[in-house]
Amino acid sequence: MRRVVPNTEYLRIMFVGRSGSTKTRTAYSACMDERMGRVLGLDMGGQPRSIRTYKPQPDIIGIESLPDLSRIYAWLKAKQPRNDKIVSEFELNPPYGTVVADGWSEAQRLVVVSASGNSNTQLGDKPKPVEIQHYGTIFAQTTAILEGFYSLPMHVIGTALENEREDNNTIAFRIQMVGQSRDQAASYPEIVGRMMHIEKVSSQIRSALKHELTEDTVSVCFFKPSNKYEAKDQTGSLGEYMVDPTITKILDAIELSGN
């Protein structure tokens, strides 16, 4: 048992969208805002080349296995001790105020690989099938990872892919995860922004946003909940959408509202 105190000090976000929707660029824009502190990135299938012009640059570690992810989490939870081997091994410069987990969908793929006994499968080998008995383990491990990271005493920004699904003859876009994790994943951050590249935005939405779009507009982030996609804003500060979102714009909106 522990006392729970509502925490408004840290930003906890998940950006969801298709490949190319600028999730990575938006998440890592945190490194250009001093309020976020130094940024540590965990690359799990993102596109870090898209932020090569950012200054200052974040420190990024490529995650290749669940033990990699567990090791980083344990170090962050232990308050980033400088004498840990991980600091010298990856030339880190703690303390970090923000962690960007770029690729929760890929993180779950690592969970699936482990749970199904395919960790040692080589390229070209026939993988063992994912069976019904594996789904409980997959759900438990995935949610434990998400809950653990989003509970860290620092800003936490994650990204996840979405895919198209048909529910009751209605097309919807859901977080690209398997089983119940798909529905549970969005419960951990307080903000879920649904990212869309401007070229994918419908003409109807473009018309509604015409006064805010420019020739340089790249993407739009939606925060209003919808039965067609994942989105939410528990801060009540961000409105329905944000054109060309950045972490600075999000922080400014929250501070302006006083939430």
C-alpha cells in the first residue's frame, strides 16, 4: 500500500500514428526545450535520422532485446547512478530529465518474440507460432513495461504505430499491438496525440483548419477522443488539435492554462 499524490510535474505523452506521420520528430523536439532537461532516447524502430538537424542532440541508445530495455529501466529507476557501467559503455551524460521511448509497437514485438520462444531464431528459420497460452504473458509483460516507464520520476514521451482495423463494418485506427495490450496501452500516459502527415489529412479536415495551415505545414496532432482513433488530453489544455506540434507548444499550452 502507498499514498498516491496526483503528479502534474512531469509530462507523460504517447504519440500514435502511421509511419511517416512525424512521431519521432515531434517526440524528440523535447531536446530543444530547456524545461525538459537532457533527453535520453531509446530507439526501437523509429527514424532518428529525421532529427539529425536538432540542436542539442539527444543521447540515443538502440534497443535490441528485452534485457536491453530492462537494463535501461532499472538504471533510470535507480536515479541514474553515474557509477553504473551503462554510463561508460554508452558514453551517457546523466542526469536526464526526459526519456523518449521511440517505438512501443516494436517493444511489444520483442515481448512476443520472447514469449513465443523465438529469441534465438536466426534469419531464415521458421519461427514458432504465437499460441493462445502466450497471450497472457504478452499482455502482462507489455503492460508492465508501459506502466514502469510512465511511472518514472521524469518526463516520458513514447511513440507507437497504428494500424487500420474494421469493427462492425466501421474502419478504425488502433495502436499496433496484439491482444488486450492494444486497448490498455493508451491508459498510462495522460496525453495521447494522434499524428497525421498533412498529406494524409482529409480534405474535410483541411478545410476546417485552413486558417492555420501554411505552405510549410508538415503534420497535425489530434487530442480530442474519437471512436475512430486513440487520442486524449487529461490536462484539458490542448484543445482538439495542434498544427505542427512540438513539445514546446504542448508545454506552453499547459502552462498557459495553469494545469
